Amino acid sequence: MKKLFIIILALIFLTVCAKIWSDQANNKSNVQSPLPVQTQSEPNVPAKPAVLKVHFIDVGQGDAILVQLPDGRNMLIDAAARESESTVMGYLRERGVDRIDFIVGTHPHEDHIGSLDAVIKNFKTGEVIMPEVTTNTRVFYDLLQVIKERGLSIKKARAGVSIFENSGLSAKLLAPQATEYESLNNYSAVIFLKYQDVAFLLTGDAESESEKEMLAAGCDVKAQVLKVSHHGSSSSTTAKFLQAVSPSYAVISVGAGNDYNHPHPAVLDRLARSGAVTLRTDQQGTIVFESDGKVINYSTSK
């Protein structure tokens, strides 16, 4: 009888335990998972617009223009005289340039191509663009040699050639229009650089003959920024050409107290009457323009 009582008591205990476990299991299945924590989303900050930068480097009596494209590529237009080699290469390195995708030697005068051989030796180089003209100078020979040693070829600079064109960004050559000139300056590769609504006209040392040809060919030369040709020499920047360009800014790359008396007073007078803001590397130092394709701003080193 005692054994039977113990057995009945054990069965009751097991039944109760089973009921408790069942209830706990049901309770667990009915418990709702905590709601996911809602983190505050990041505000929709618009991405900064890609910027075009054009650097007119202060190299004394000569030309050197670094163009930093919105897509990260670099273009170097001329590299000044050989004596400015350290200035040009130092400036490029300070701006983090390790590759130059496009190198343009506007024409084979020493104050434009003197340091190009050193640049090609020391920087990764993409395309080299030069007019089809030669000259019997050491700097020109050295440039050709290093181009050959690096296994590069020369793309001929002539009117109508496109350097690049994509997404509202383009650079095309407006000159030289002809194949033969008396003056080496008129072989200058003239570049029309455009980023959406903003344009730069970069003229090398093109003289009045080349300017007339561009106008006669119906070239669109209207630009907010004009790189005044031939360091402000009286041989260039005719009134008719200046009127067609109608620049807001005119940049003269020139050395202080140079032997050529550049820029010429007549050119400065024409620029003043045009209403353009005239900027000079001998007075303002290096001049840097920045644009998002709509607005244009500039800064100077002096």
C-alpha cells in the first residue's frame, strides 16, 4: 500500500513538472523579439562637385601649365626653360602628381620645352602631343631622345585633333591650322579646354597669323580665361582676336625684368579696354583657377 502511494505521488510530481515545462515552452514561443534598434540614417549630404584646376606656374620667362582634370587625370602644357627644371618638378610633386596623362609641347622653343625631357624621365607619362616641326637645338634633341628611350610616340598637334572628350569635359586643338609657317611661334598648339560652362583658351606663343587663321576657320574661341600668347608680346593678342575670345581673365606668364620688355604696353592697353582682369606671374606668382563647371575662382601665390 505504501509502495502504491509512493508510485501515485511520483506520477503526480512528473505530471506537474511536465505541465510546468510545457507552459514555459509556450511562454517562450509567445515572447516577441525586441524591435530592431532604429539608427538615425546619415543625412543626404550632396557629393562635392568634381573640380577642374588649372595652374599657371610661375617659372619666370616661360610657360608651364598644369591641368588637373575632375576625373583625376593630369595634363602638362609646356615645362619652361631648362633652368626651371627643379621648379616645375617640385611643383608637380608638391601637388601629389605621379603620372602625367597628357604632355603637350606647344612648340619647340626652349622656354616652353626646356624641362620636358626631365619631366618625362621622372614621371609616368601617357600621351605626348607636339606640332610637326623640328628645330636644331640641344633641348629639342634631348626631348626626342627621352621620348624614344621611354618607348613613347608623338601625337601630331594640329587643328581639329581631340586630346580628350567625355562627360562635359574636353580639350581640342584649334591650331596650328597650316603645315608651314615662317615663325616657329605660329606652329603653337592652341588648346581649347572646356568643362561644362567654363572654358580656357591656352595659346602657347601663337602670333597674329595663327589668330587670323583660327577666326577664318570659324573656331569657337570664346573663353572665360585666356592665356595671353607669347608672354604679352605685341606680335599676338590682336584686337579682333581678343574681341572674339571676350575673356573675363587674362593670364600672362612672364619673367620680371625680362630682356624682351614683355608684356607690351599696347597689349596691356587692349586687355584693359576689353574689361578682362589681367593677372601676371611676375606680379602675382603662380595663378591657380578652380571651377566646378559653373563658377570659376582663382588664387595667387603672391
